[in-house]
Amino acid sequence: MLRPAPGIVLLAWRNLASERLRFAATLTGVAFAVVLMGAQLGLLLAFARAASTLIDHADADLWVTQAGTRSVDIAAALDLGRRHLALAVPGVVAADPYMVQFAFWRRPDGGTESVIITGFDPASGRGGPWNLIAGELGQLLHPDSVIVDRLFLDKLGVDGLGAVAEINNRRARIVGITSGIRTFTQSPYVFTTHAQAQNYTLFSPEQTTYLLIKLAPEAEREAVRQALAARLAPARVWTREEFARQSQRYWLLTTGAGSALLLATLLGMVVGVVIVGQTLFAITVDRLKEYATWRALGASRGELMRVILTQALIAAGGGYLLGALAVLALAWIQREATAAIAVSPAMMGLLFLLTLAMCFAGALIALGRLIRLDVCEVFR
Amino acid sequence: MSLALREVSLVYGSGETAVRALDGVSLAFHPGELTLLVGPSGSGKSSLLMVAGCLLRPSAGEVEVLGERVQRWEQEALARLRRRAFGFVFQHYHLFPALSAWENVAMALWLKGLRGEKLYREALALLEQVGLGDRARHRPDELSGGQKQRVAVARALAGNAPILLADEPTAALDGATGHGIAELLARLAHQGRVVLVVTHDPRMLDVADRILRLEDGRLKESG
Ligand SMILES: Nc1ncnc2c1ncn2[C@@H]1O[C@H](COP(=O)(O)OP(=O)(O)OP(=O)(O)O)[C@@H](O)[C@H]1O
Ligand SMILES: [Mg+2]
């Protein structure tokens, strides 16, 4: 058992720990709220990551898109001739074509799914698939070859390398399998070469949807971005970060997923506030005469409040520890699911801040009671 | 003069429901004396203790503690004053049930600024002074009523408070136990403290140096 030195922490700890059942219930309650909040934030993070995953994994400093583009998944045609204009701008060392376009996937069993064709330039590999676990990237150079993710094999109705399906009525043979490439839309990304993507989507050889710009190491990014924007207008030039944020915002806002998840997070928080609040209030009211005696002996109002706040902190710390472990376990268990919760240090940090805020909010009622404490209560 | 009241009045509430609990009380207390405050129920004994102990501000009159007139001080300043000047003992002990005897005393010492090894030794010394050196690690629910009251007295002595105020300290205790607490309080007074005890308890009369009688908020000194 913990043996803190006399002081606020000792009093706070003993007050909590002496009521084992209540303490255990409180920790469980806080942990439960942490899991609720963590699961929602984890989904939010996973959705945000999925919404920008193509951008985050393409080795491009700048993205050239058609004017009005609002998400990487929904692209409009761009004239490939602009590639030469872009290459002529000082500081640009590569301007690779990149296609992203919805298409229909006909399963071998006859069913249909929507997919997102992702065509990259095999010469540079920029925008190509990552986390390849089977097959070879080089195989894409054979006609009708595609690479898909393991998470979506079932959905696509195929069982692995060599399986054959159709995209927009053209043959597609699986020559590679990746792991963990999720999509926000749940339409799987199907990677192929840029030329093959033009074929599948009936784009002309003179068309693409994006140009992926790579800069010389010494180039000043913002200056080049402006020069490109002037040269390529009305096409738009984004930094990769801008375009990633834009794609995330687009999907989280237009689908309402963002606000739904934030609302659910808030509900988890409310649960926690209520649980912590009722415990702290109960154990404070039980001890009013002792607090009043302490006040009579000269404790300041601040010292009394610190006892309650320390109790809130203990509940937050203990509950977070349990809850965070559960969130990590959940993330691990779901790692093979198409819509898994994701975790990151920043997200776990935010979760801790929310837990603290939750417990301190719960402490307010108990604090209010202590502030109104009348020392004379000890005489009655 | 460590503690004195001059023309102190205390009125609870206002208008129709106002109650005059103290009415022009003047008093001085002498170190080394055990003073008893007696009187019928509702005569204002607890009220007087609260005003003398700087827990309540009087409606009129002066309260002087350790040479300072404090009747108008604000709450937190009074708390700091109580910290160095007063110890309190109540009928129902009011020990933190989750803390051991030692820790209950230690918390009061902590409040008065002691830390570390010094605090530890002082808490044990105080418990020994009230005859409970061997019960330091016990929690209140493992102690008898008399033992609990001894812990409360030890806590009141923390920081060597020069003034000890007690409200009915023996009322909840049986014969011999109550007598033991009475003698303890007398001994502490004779060591040079101001000790003021509100009581109905005839066992306390034997050990008193001075007895004050309160009736309807007015003082009638006797003995
Ligand atoms: N908070 C209060 N509000 C209004 N009136 C009060 C309050 N506290 C005490 N009184 C009144 O003040 C008077 C003195 O009360 P006090 O508690 O000082 O008496 P007491 O001598 O200690 O009585 P007892 O022996 O029963 O403890 C009583 O008439 C009581 O009803
Ligand atoms: Mg009384």
C-alpha cells in the first residue's frame, strides 16, 4: 500500500482508498468513460488518417489539382500537357502524373463493388502502393495488373495473388497485396500504373488527375508553389499538408462523421463527470465535520479545495491508466478491421487532458459544498 | 494577555428571527488556568467558544488574541491566526476515520508547518503526552471513545497552541474515562496554556480553577 507523507495527498488518498468498493467503482467508471472517449477519438483519428493516406504516403512536396478539388478521392481531369509547364519552373525536379478515380469492380462471382483506381508513374514510383506483403511492384508492368490490400480481399471477392476480376469491364489480375491501406470511403484503393489507370477509367492518354511535384533540396517551397500556381492557373497548387488537411476536413465534415464522433466523445465525458462527481460529492459530504475541524485548526479554504482536487487527480490518473490500456488493447484487437480505431501519442495525450477536465468538472459540486462549509457545524 | 473578550455580543439572523446569543460579555483568560464555562442549554456557551476561538466574528465588541484585536479580520486571516493560536476539542472527536491516530495528529502538525522527520517525532511525542504512544498506528474505529478523545486532544496540542478550547469533551465518555480526560486537560492548563472548557459534566468541576456561568448570553462569574 502507498504510504505518502502527511499532507494533502495523504488525506486525499486515504479518503478515497478507505472506501474500497466506492473507489473501485469510481476507477471503473472513469476507465469506462476513457474507453468511450478513446474509441471515438481513435475512430476520428483513423478516419482522418484514411482520408489523407494517399497524400501522406506519396513522396510529393506539392500537389497540382484541378481547380475546385476538395478531396484526394474525388478528382477532376487535368491536362497532362501541363506537366512540361511545371517542369520548366525552377526548383521543380519531378512532376509525375497521378490518377485517382472511382470505378466499378466486378467480382469473379458476378457482384459489383465500387473501388478507387490509383494510377502512378512506375518510372518514379511516386504515389505507388506501400506495405507490400505479397507479389512484386514490378509485376504491374504486365498488362491488366493491379495491387489491392489484404483488408479488402473479401469485399473484392478474390482470394489472393493471381485472382482475376474486371474493372469497368476490363480484365484485372492481382499481382500484389498490401497490408493496412484503409480508405475513408470504404471503396478500396486499387493500385496500378498510370497508363493502365487511364485505360480502366477511359481517360485519354493526354489526361491525368494530379501532378505530384518534387522539389530540389535547396528550393524554397512557398516560392515554387506560387510560381507553379501562376504558371498553371486555373489549376491549384497545394502543399502536401494543406491538401491532406483539406481531404480530412472534406470527408469528416461532409459525412458528419467528425461531429458524430465528437458528440459521442462528449457523451463519454458526461458519463465520467457524473460518476466522478457523485463519488467525490458523497465522500466529501460524509466528511464535512472533519473538514470543518480541520478548518477550525486553521486550514485555508485553498487547502481544503486541494484535498478534493487531489482526489479528482487520483481518480483521473487511475482511471486513465486502466482506460488507456483498454483503448490500446482495442486498437490492437481491431488492427485487421477495415475501420479500426487508431492511436497516436498526441491522441492519447488529448485523451488524458479530456480525462483530467472530466474529473475536475466532476469535482466542482464537491468543491462548491466545501466552499460553503460553515466551521460552526462542528459544534452541532 | 493571550485571550480576552470585551463587551462581546453575538446576534444570529436578523429581524423577526434574530437571536441574541451573547450579550455584552467581557472576559479575560489567564495562562495556567483551567476555566469551565457552564450554564443551561441554549445559554450561549458554544457561541462564546466560537467567538473566543475566532470561528465566528462577534456582532459587537472586541476580541483580543495574542495582543491583536481581531474582531474585524477576514476569514482567511482568522484561519491563519487559529493555526498558530488555537487547538479545538469537540464532543464527537471528528477524527478522519481513514487516517491512523498518528496521521490525524500529523495532519494538524502539517497544517502548522512541520515536515519530515520532525513532524513524525512530534506526532508520536504528542500521542505519548496523552498516554496513547502504543496506539499510534490504530485507526479511530479501533479506539475506544476515551482514546479517540485523547487523539483529538493531541491533535489540538499540535504546533504547541497556547489556547485550548473544548466543547463538552467528556459528554460522550463514561465515568472513569471522562475523569481521565478532565485531568489531562487540567494538566495541560497547568503547563501554561489557556484552557477553556464548556461542560455540563460534574466530573469537570473537581479540576477547574475557575468557573464561569452563562445565562441568556450574560456572564455570571462564580468560584
Ligand atoms: N446558527 C444559529 N442560528 C440561529 N440561532 C442559533 C444558531 N446557533 C445557536 N443559536 C441560538 O443561540 C443560542 C445559544 O446557542 P448555543 O449553541 O451557544 O447554546 P449552548 O449554551 O451551547 O447550548 P447547549 O448546551 O445546548 O449546547 C440558542 O438560543 C440557539 O438556539
Ligand atoms: Mg453547545
